[in-house]
Amino acid sequence: MLTSVLHRAVNASQGLRRIMWFFTQPVTFGVHAVPITPAGKLVLFRLSYARGWRLPGGGLKRGEAAEAAMLRELREEIGLISCESLQAVTRFEHRPDFRKDQSRLFVARGVVYRPRWSLEIKAVREFALGNLPSDTAPITRRLLKAAGPALP
């Protein structure tokens, strides 16, 4: 029951952030990764406050390099333990939740991870690149297509 209450609180705080962004229309800078395990599987996760399976990613902190931000997000969202390589593949813009986000997309190869309990993350799973779940988020499909030439 406590977990359910905490998940509702996270959802409410995300809703308040969206309202703020509606009025401020901020420009943000972010990162996303296509994490690939040594077995060639894609690691995706589900958020408690958004639909669909997603790629790890998030915003850069002030003064943080994109590569450092990407590794931090992988640790926070999938429980990254190690990564053989991190390759920047493209830059892109999108408008999530009324923000103008300018992001970099990476492919993380040789990803070893151990999911940790989180208020924000509901599930972490591996999928074959050619067999994504039907409820994969549209942004995830778009980013996988953009990363296509760099994928195994």
C-alpha cells in the first residue's frame, strides 16, 4: 500500500511539472541511450507516470558532460553495473511535455545491469531488437530507427 501511495505522489509531482512547463516552455538538454547487452538484447524500462516501454534517458545537470549524464541515467533507470562502450550516434530535438528538448542519442554496448527498486521505474526487461513489445513508446521506436545504422 505504501508503494502505491508513493507512486501516486511521483505521478502527481510529474503532473505539476508538466503544468509548469506548459507556461514556461523551457529549452532543455538531454540524453537517451540504446542499451545493448553482451547477448545482443535491448534493455527497455517502464515509468510509473508514462505509458509504454522506453529507452533510458534524461536531462543534463548544470556543467555535466553528455557522456557522464548518460551513464548516470543508465545507473538510475536500469541499474547499470558496467558498459563496454558508449557511442554518440546523433542529435535530435523533440517536445516532450511542452519542453523543447535538444538531446543526444547514444548506443551503449556490452551493458551489464541489475534493476533496483525505484519510485519512478515500474519494470526493466530485455527484448530482441526485432521483437519489441506492442506497447513500445513512439519516441522509443523513433530513436531506435535513428540509431539503426549503429545497431547490431
